[in-house]
Amino acid sequence: MSSILERAEHLVVLMLSDPEGPTRSAARALARGYAEATGWRPRPGDRAQRRLGAWTDPPAALSGRISSRTLFSALDREAVGWRYVHAGAPALRLFVDHRDDAHHLAPLAVLEDTLRMRPGAAPLASFTWIDPAFDGGPSGDALLARVVEALTLGPWWERALLLVCWDDAPGALLVSPWVAAGTVWAADADPGVIARAAMERFGRGRRLFHDRVSAADSAPSLSTIPALSAIRRDGPLKPASEGPSSAVDDDWARALVALHPGAVQRRTPLVEERVAAMSDAMERGAVRAAEGLGRAEQGVERAASRVAEALERGGQRVQDRLTRWLDEP
């Protein structure tokens, strides 16, 4: 049996900063609709150490330009295509190896163009890391919903595995059409899983750093999570248990409403109720219109009958007058 990692031609990682992130609408919906890593814990240290430590081992010393080697350098060594997507200021530029890197760094809008396969967009890299904004830009549940929506509506969905975690909260999500809804991965894990997954899938199983063993090399492997024998066709965030219904998870609907204020892009039970009410009102209106049309038709028939009777009477009078005129001497 293959694993969800083996099924993935593209690994997309989104590390968010939100202590309540796993309990918010989009995350709850994804946990129910796909897989949840319940044993996942962030690494110790402050936010910067937790985030940058996911790329390096041991965590980088945060002073001036950072010279520590990174997961991205290891991917370069293995000739693996990668992209670092930033919704705000790119933290990767703190590292000496990447401070002048204009090829691999891209803003969030570029990734959205790629995921939706818009004209002129570059193909999706084998490994993509997405950083949220820390200056008021896209972040948290809104960024999660934005990325998932673009991924699931685009052509890369069937070949991608999205890993979502938080630098300040336990738990992680694994989103793929090859994973059964409600899957729980209980392994004791941390962000070292990300580097191991990237090297295991794209680096032919080599170590993150060729000259020493790192914590990532011994991290739990995503290859232990089995893939379904056939890809899911039930659509994003619509568990198979719901059958052919067009409704989706209410939490996901709320996330989309927050993402697109004033626009409903998925039919939810609440929307279905409103649509049904509108349909009933339209049906009642149609019935009333039909009844009114029937009455109008009856009125037209009566009017036509009166006109015919009047014409008949008028014609009789004309005929009578003509007869009298002919009979006169």
C-alpha cells in the first residue's frame, strides 16, 4: 500500500502563527475532512527560533546575517525545485545563502496564480514553503482558507500534499485527496517532520545535511500514513459520509464567508435552507402568476365573446336595414 507522501508530487507547507489556529473554522473543517496530526508540537524557543528552526538543525543563531545551512540549501544540493512564498517580509533573506535569491522567493499572489494555473504562471515547485504576514497582511485562518481554496480549485490538487502547522500551537493538518476523511496521525512529531518529508520524497532519502545526522533525519515519517486506493472524488471539504449532497462543512463555509465578505461560494445547510425558502417563494409566486394569467385568459375570452356577440347583433341590424331598403317600392 502506498502512502500519502508517495502519492504527492508536490509538498506545500504552511506554518501559521496563531495560538488559537487549530480551533478556528478552517482548521476544524480541514481536520474533519482530511487528516489531523494530534501529536505534533512546536519546537521550543521564541517565535523566530521556532519558525527558523524548522529549516535548520540545530536552530540558527539569530544575530545579523545567519550562516546556518537550511533545508532549502539541501534541496538545492539535490537539484530539487523549491519556492519560498511570503505574504509579508521574507524571513529567508536573513540567511546568507538566500539574501540575494530572486529566483526562489515569490509573493503570495504569484503562488495563487500558479495554483489556479493562470496564463503565464510558473508550474508548482516540488517543495513550497508559505510564510504568513506579521505586519497586518494575510495570516491565520484567512490565509489558510485562501491557500486551500486556490489549491483545491486548481489543477495541482490531485498531485499535492498540503501540511499545515502552527509555530505557537500544537497540532498539524495533512490535506490531500488521497487521505481518508477524519484520519488521525498520533505520532510524536515536530517541524523536523517537514525536512524529513522533503528529503525522503525528493532527496532520495538522503540526510538533510550530508556531513552529520540531524534531528530531522530521525523524525517520524509521513510515509507511515496510508493513501487511499483511489483518489477521492467527493470534492474539497465534503466528507463522503454526506453522500451526493452539495452541502459542505459549515466551518469551511464560515471560513469562506470571512475570506469573501458578501459572497457565498459554497452551498451550506444554512444556504440550502435559504435557497429552499426562496424556491418556495418563487413557486408560490409562479402559482399566483399562473392563477392571474388564468383569470386574465378568462377575461379575454369573456371580452372576445362579448365582441363577437356585439358584432353578431350589429351584423343582424345591418342585414335587417338592408332587407327593408330592398323591400321599399
